[in-house]
Amino acid sequence: MSERTYDIAGIDLSDDRYTVVQSLVRNKYRAEDAAGNVVLRGKQKMLKLKEEFPFVDADGDPVFRVKAAGMLDVAGNYVLTDSQTDEELVILDNDYSILQDTWTVRDAETGARLAQIDSRGAAVTVARNVLPFGAWIPHKYEITDADGDHVGSIEGQFSLADTYEITVDDASDVPKEPVVAAAMVIDAIQGN
């Protein structure tokens, strides 16, 4: 039996650093590589019972979509599907807590844990969730592999539009493309 691959057809997310910027108007995003080239765009589909986020490449061609497994689900499962092959690659499993935001990236077929994305600092997470100005406090996440070893980080920047620096220090033990893609959609799913 061959080892499962997680490449997303139509995009190459082989850089170690990406910047993700949210539009000021609604949940619309663009991701730029280290050279400042747009590599991915996405937006939340409005008026859907199940949250859905289609993503396209720089030319506007569909590359993947993320869709909630349940209706109006804050904490739950979201399926990342390759738009060109219709293959479900990974499940983004949100374990909602007021103390920590935790996202587990799982294999869509087996449910095996591939990576985890955790917010850093309970005090910051609580402040973001309960204070009136909490949404202005930038997110900070750590990305770890299935064994809990450091893979990378997501660092929010203080700005009018949500801006994140995604850094992957070592993706040797995780499928890089879906982990980077997952990191890009967390802000939209949480509605921040």
C-alpha cells in the first residue's frame, strides 16, 4: 500500500513563509508568498446553513474548499476538499474552549492526527473572547506535528485588517500544503 499524499492540485505551497490578509469589508482573504506574490484567495460564502469557504489560485481557478460538516457549527469539523480532484484531504477539527483555540488537522479517510494548531496563552485567548476590544488583540498560534513537536507558527499583526504571518520551520513530519491551507482558513471559520 502506498503512502497517502496530501498535495492540493493547482497550487504550490512550498515556501516556508506566507502572509495572509483579510479584507476590511467581509471574510475575504489573500495569501502572499515570501516574495509578495498572491498565491491564494478565499472568501466565505454568505447565507449558507453550512459554512463554506472556496479558495482560488492567483488566476481565479478553484483549488480547494473548506466546508462545515454540520449546520451553524462553531466548534466542529470542517472538510478540506481538493477542488480539482474532489478528494477530501483533511478534516479541520475545532475543539472550542474559552481558554485555548485548538485545531487538529486529521486525515480525511482514517482520522489520524497529522498536526495541531494551538493558540498560545490562556490569558490572551480569554481576553480575545470576552473583552469588548478583544478582537483587536492579534492571534498567536503554534503548529505542531502528531508527536507534539514544533513545526511552525501563525503570528497575528496589529492592523485594521487581520494580517497573519505563517511560518513553517520544519514540515518534514506533516503534509505541508493542507497544514498551511488550514492555517489560512482558521480566522475565517472563527469569524474574527
